[in-house]
Amino acid sequence: MTDVVHDASRPASPQQASRPDPPERGKLRVFISYSRDDLKFADQLDAALDTYGFECLIDRHGISGGEDWKRRLDKLISEADTVVFVLSPDSARSEICDWEVEEAARLNKRILPIICRPLEGANPPARLRDRNYIFFYDEPKLPGSGFGTGLVNLIAALNTDFDWLREHTRYLQRATEWDSRGRPANRLLSGDDIAEAKAWATRRPKNAPEPTALHLDFIRASEEEAEARSSEQRKQLEAMAAAQTERETALHKAEDAQQKRAAMARIRNIALVAMSILAVVAGFLGWSAEQQRKTAEQQRLTAEQEKERADDTLARATTIIVKIQDQMDDETKSAAVAVFRTGAAHGHAPSMRNLGLLYESGQGVAQDYAKAREWYEKAAAKGDAIAMSNLGGLCADGRGVAQDYARAREWYEKAADKGNAIAMSNLGLLYESGQGVAQDYAKAGEWYEKAAAKGNAIAMSNLGLLYESGQGVAQDYAKAGEWYEKASAKGNAIAMSNLGLLYESGQGVAQDYAKAREWYEKAAANGNADAEARLESLSISEAAGAGRYAEALQLTVAWAAKVEGEEMKREGKLGKQTAELLNRVAWHALLAREFTKALTVADRAHTLFPNDLAMETNRAHALMFLKREEESKALYLAHKGEPLSEQGSRLWERAIVEDFAEFSKAGLTHPMMVDIEKELGVSR
């Protein structure tokens, strides 16, 4: 046949191929595909492209029967940004060259075909027949063609979409590594890298190859993992914020049980003694003021020394009272308020701060946040660090003052400068959440470490969260576990629960369900509601993991009934929480081969929460196993390309194929699965 001539766009002049300065953005990697009969030309092309700043990947090994040549060539093609295919009669007929073209197409690599000599009637590989060819020999139909002109045209083509193609290769390599290692979460993108990858995929140049399915799976999985992590962190932040609403009261209650019992026996005596001390101090202060006007220098010095001792005694008395104020009767609380008022009248900063605490908590007085703020401000003016920290809390929560995170930060910083650990921990929380300051995980970590060094358990727990999520520090589950253990030793229930999660998932520690259960039980005993739910979930996971599907179903049914009752009592109606538990019931019913039950429960879950497609997946599975294939297939294909929920980006088809994989592990199969996977365009 006559060679088909496709004329690639030509440069204005040969001078355009003058060697450029070495690119700062890195070299474009070019795989040269060629027939062994064209090795001399391939070597010349390699040398020429190297001169112009390109990195050529060229295989000069022979192909032998005992050699894994496909793996070697596949690696080179995968690492390349562009494939240059050297067309000749020999390469056009070569099965290996044709395989290289197919492999490059499978990886969505840009392919630039060049012709080194006339094809003499040979047909190019099918994927290259409609491409524009670049001629490196003197083609009579194209005056001026030859090696020099061909090189100019090839360089111009290679430099087109340079940056986008380099990212195509980089993301594909990361995605391939993630896929080959079983798709672990710690190999995914995180933070700003996810947004950059999504932006890269959407700005594909017109003539550039599309991202592969693996590219898109990798980016999507990264986004889903980040959203899941963010959701968990939001829960943790909410839990921390709730815990800190009682920050000062909790701080002063941190006496052991024995001290509290002993204190109770002396409550009235303590109050009376404190009031007596204060009366003596007040009388003495008046006396010393008069004496200062009448006596000599020595008498003045003696009075000041006595005043300092009296102030110290008063401070100790008021500290004892505030620690046990929640156990006092009304009469004793009133006495405590009187003690603090008298102390405040004489300029005693701890008394002012404790009055603020009483007004904030409503102990002994009517709760009044504005009044609490006034007393905190008076104490802060005298340098009281706890009062400064409490003012930060009021500003952050918007109690007694307009909510103002920037103002809260200012108060926390003043308290932190005076060594207040709670303020340091709260500064970390502001930097972590980006409230009142630019979000800065590294800065949050610094403040948490300062607070942790002073024994603050919340800061220790938050440091564990940073290491677990890899925010502001390198992700390190072992380090996270160390911080959780330190916080747990100080009674932090959130840290206990998170330790349970690490043992349950096997992150940073050997997977150990028994150990996970111990930590969840400790957290639950310390009032952590999430730990109670995790204990329920752990029992179900253990049963299902051991293949005891009927037991897992029974446990899930009991849990769902409990949640249903709680939600009805709390909300007056059933909603998302019950629907999610019913969906789990449907899933375990499928694994237990109770398909009718699975369908009934899935229908109910969908009715309660119809806008979440996760509720429909189990319904589709149940229809399939009940041999209602047409209904099942229609449902499987109806939601292709749709996210499971408005909040997430996990697509319907990915959830379906992952469910199929779990069914296979459980020995549960159906002939429809293979067909559905093909029609959805995904595979396990």
C-alpha cells in the first residue's frame, strides 16, 4: 500500500530547535518504543533529545523467553510522561511494539508516532493509524522534511502540556503504589494535595490523555479518607469543647476521693474558720492602715509582713472551699460567697476569680455570665492567670460577651504567658480549628506540647489526635498511642476511647480486640458516650470477623432497638441515627443469609432516611439474593456515578464492588456480580 502522509504542524524556522536553558521544573521523561532493527536511529534520537533537556527511557535489552520483559517494559512506560513510537516496516509488524502501544494506551500515556523510514506498505498499529506522524526522513510529499525538521517538530510536541503530563505520571505512580499495597489509607493524598490533584484532573488540556480510572479512584479515596478523618476530628473537637465548658470547675474538683470525703466532714468548720480568718484579716487591715499613719517604720514593716501571712492563709482557705463547693448545702455555699466577697473587697485576686467562677457555675448565686466576666476582669487586672484563661473561655463560647475568638486568643495568650496550662491547651485548639487565627496544625502542636509539659491531659489527648491524623506532624500511630496513654493515665476518657480504636484497627499497635475492649470499658466508665457505642460495634465486628454472622445479626438488632428507643425519646421521631443502625442490621442479615429480613429492614431504613443512597445498597443486594434479578439490576444501574451521600464523594459503584468483595470473603456469591461489575465499569 502507499504510505499515508499526515503532516504534523511545523515550526516557523529550524532555529526554534536551539537548545533551551535546562528547565527548572525537571526533565520530561520520554520512553522510546522501537524495533531492534531501528536501534541505530533510536540511539541517535536518544542523544538528540538528551541534548535538548529530555530524559529518555530506552530499553536496549534483548527479549528472551525466560525473562520477564513485560514487567521491565511496563515499568519504563509507567515512569514515562510521553511515549515516542518509532514507526518503520519492522516496528509496524512487531508484536512487542504493538504490545507497548497497547500498554501506553492502558495507562493513558500520550503517544507521539514518528516515522524513521518509509513503511513500504506495512500497517501501523491500530491505535496509531489516525494520528499525525512526524517524519524524520526525506519524504518527497513533504518538502523540507528530514531528521532536523522532524526533531524540531518533535521537541515542540513534547513541550506541549509539559507540566500537566509530569503530574499525570507522578499521580499515576503514587496511585499504582497505593493499589499494589492493598490500598492502605496511609498511602493516600492528604491536606492541600487532594485539592491540587482534583484541580489537576479538571484542567486537562484538550489534546492531553485523560486520567486513568486508577487516578480517579486514588483521588476519590483520598478525599473520602480526609472527609472521614475530618468528621472524626470534628466529633473530637465537639467532645473537647463540651468537656471544657466545665473547665475550671473540673480543675478544682481534681482531688482524690479520700480528700473529698475528709473535706466533707470539715465543711462547716472550714467555712467558719475561713470566715473567721477573713474577719481577722479585714480587721487587721483596717488596724494596719491606721498604724501606718501613727507608728514608726518598724511597725509598718511588721504590719506588712502580717498582712502577707494573712493573705496566704486566706488564699488557702478559699481554695479549699471552691474545691468542695458542689458538695456544700445552701447555708455553707452562702457562707463561701460571703468569704469571697469580703476577700474581693480587700483586693484579693483569688477571691475575685472565685466569685467569677461562682457566677459562671451558678453555685451559691444565680447564674450570671456577665457578672462572672466582671469579676474575672477584676482578678485578671491583678495578674490572676486562671481568671485570664476563664475570660478566654467566655469569649470563645460567647457567654456574657459577644463570641469573639480573636479576643479569646488574646486572653489565652496572657494566661499562657503566666504559665497557665489550660490556656495553652485552648490556644492549641484555636490554631487547630482555625478560630480567631489562621489554621496552623504545627502551631497547635507547639501549644499542646507546652500544655502537656505542665501535665494537661486534654493537650496530651489532642497531641495524640495530631499524630494519628498526620496534621502538623508526620503521621505516626505509635506516637499517637504514647500520647493517648499519657492522657489516659490522667483520667482523660477521650484518650482512652482513642486507644481502643488503635487496638481495634491495629494502627501503631498489634491488632488486639481484647485490649480495645479494655480501653473502651475504661472510657465508658469515665463517662465517654462514644466508647459505649464502640463497645457495641466491637462485639459485632468480633462476631462477624469470626464468621459468626447470626450472632453479629442478633447483636446488631439489639443495638438498633436500643438506639431507636433513645432517638424517639430524644427527638420525638425516628431519623438518621436509627436508619444507619437498621442499615447495619440489613448488612448482617445478608451475611447471615436471611435475605427476606435484609430486604424488609433495608426498606425501613430507606423510608426513614431516603436521601442517603447507602440505605439502598443493601436493598439491591437483598433483591439479588432473593432471585429478583430484574429489580436488582435496575437498582444497581440506576445510581451509577452518584455519591452515596451529600456530604461524601464515595461513589455508588465503588461501594457496590466493595460489598461484593466482602460477600466473596464470606463465601456468599451470585452469578450477577460479575455482570454488574462490568456494567458499572469497576472491578475488585
